[in-house]
Amino acid sequence: MPADRHEFIFLKYFLCGGFGGMCTVVVGHPFDTVKVRVQTMPKPRPGEKPLYTGTLDCAKKTLAAEGIRGLYKGMGAPFVIVVPIFSIRFFGFGIAKKIQNYQNAPLSLPQLYGTGALSGLFTTVAMTPGERVKCLLQIQRLEKGPPKYSGPTDVIKKLYEEGGIRRVYKGTGATLLRDIPSTGMYLMTYESLKRKFTPQEPDAGGPSAGHTILAGGLAGVAYWTVGIPADVLKSRVQAAGIGMYERGVRDALPELLRQDGVRGLYKGSLAVLLRAFPANAACFLGFEFFMKILNFIAPDP
């Protein structure tokens, strides 16, 4: 395959991934807000009730106190960051597929997992600061006094003033711990199900919209089934103030296990799994829809 054709296909992956990321944010952000608030709520003192008794209680209290807009707090950061992250993720996936598929043979499940894991590595540079901004905006409503941050740009500015680029990129290790194995599982699940659902007849096209929704939703569940423990740690590290968890996961994990035990690693699981199916179904439906449009407008050379 000529190099210019490779570049053309990779560009399509990049653009379609970005559109899929937009769909993910719109559908999934309310669930994500609840997840982060549950994962980072302060431990109650003896005799005090917890801030939230669980996922549904958090959603109910957020709606009562802040309305529907409260569930979309911090969405500016995902739109600015998540869309290019998904573009990079799918761009990396397209490149990794080509690297592994040098003989133009169907990829095995381990190869699909490897391509997904590599694409997860691709996204870390953009993912870490975006997630840091999102977490801080999502939890600041819980803090007493006036809001510290006015928006995503203000978060980045103040973090940098407090401690330079290291403050902005706090949680990089936890992000890698989550995204490399989880993205491998994510894209392996989707690609294998897509292959199963694609009709074998010539010119039959790809899987139906219903099959795309099913495959994308199950891929999202697979991602979070693997990634929840690392995500809990990442949320704690990235929502922490100055002087907390300076060694990242190495500080956060022992404290979490001491306070909450192993169950603490699965805080917010209900919100995560409730979000996983619809958000990722929307992602892949958007990805495949936009790919069909691009293939119609500009077929592969």
C-alpha cells in the first residue's frame, strides 16, 4: 500500500475518532461527574453521614442543588481535550493496526489487544492534563467558599503557577496504569465483535447500526471492567491539593486500602458502568457514521 494511501486512511481515523469523542462527551459526561464526585468525596468523621450514600444519591443531590447543569460541570475541558484525545486514540489505533498487519492478514485477538494498548499509550500526553482539569472542576462545587477556578483555562494557568508542568501532569502514572491495558481491551472487544457482526456477503457493508451500538457499548464495559481500580486512584491523585499524593499512586494506594480496603478501588463503579455502555455506543456509532460519510465523499485511493 503506497505511503500516501496510508496517510489518507490514518487521517480518516483521526477525524472519525474526534467525532466519536464528541458523541461520547455529550452522552457520558453526566455519569462521569457523578463518578468523580463519589470517588473523591471526603471520608466522614466518626458519627457523620457520608456526603453521598452511593451513585444514585449523588446524582439526586447534584440535581437538587445545581440542576441539570451540575451534571455537566467541567464539560468544557472534555470538549477541548477529549475530542483530540479520541482523534489521537483512533489515529494511533490505525497506525498500530498497520504495524501489526504488515502481511495484510486478519489480526488475532492478542494483536488487536496490542494495537489498542499502543493507542492508549499515544493518548497519555493529551489525556493527563485534560483529566486533571476535569476532575478539579467537577469537585470544586463540594468545597467551601467561592470557586477557585473559573474554567478549564484558569485551571491550567493556576496549576502551572503553583508548580509548573509537573502540577499540570499530576496523575500521569495512574493514567498510564488505566489506559494501556484498558484501551487494549476496549479496541480488541470492539474490533472482534465488529468482525463477528459484519455480513460475509460481498458489498454487504459493515455491521448494522444496532450491531455497532451493541459492540461499542460492550467495548466500553470491557474498558471499565479492567480500568476502574486505576481510575479511582487517578481521580484521587488528580483531585488532590498541594502536598497530597506527591508520589502519585504509591501514596494514594496505601491510604485508600487503609481507609476503605479493596472495596475502595471500586468506588463509583455503578456510575462508571451505567455510563460505559451508552457513552461508548455513541462513540462508535458516531465513528462509523462519520467514516461512511468520508468514504462516500472521498473513497480510499
